[in-house]
Amino acid sequence: MSKVLHATYDGKVLHPEGEVNLEPNIRYLLTVEKESNGEISPETPYPLGVIKRLATDMKIENLAERHDFFAHRKLEDQEDLAR
């Protein structure tokens, strides 16, 4: 069973924002995640920059011309990387 609950922490206790419908006196495993406001963190790397670094590290010089190959290739196509 898995549930998503919203709660506020007051420094000591989590206070659910609605009914939790859980059995009392049972131990539960919680995963706590800070609610996002929809903004991207400034620490999040720019995706195209990551792709460029990976392509550079792999010595791929024709990524723009052969993007379809690199995006959709299969493992058995490894020998085509040299082209």
C-alpha cells in the first residue's frame, strides 16, 4: 500500500493536512520530500549542457548531424559509432 499525504512539520511533529486513514499503533515507513513550488533549482544542470559534455567526453563530433542515430541506436549498432 502506498499513499501520498501532505503535512506540515512544526519542529517536533508532522501534522497531516487531511485524514490519513491508517491503522493506529502500527509502525509505518515514511519518505519525506519537500514540496516543490514548480521552479527549477539553480543547481540543476542545463540538459543540453550535460548532453554536450557527454558527447565531448565520448569524442562524438557529429552529434548534430547524426542526432537521430544517437537518440535511437541499439547496442548492436556500436560499430557505427566510428563513422
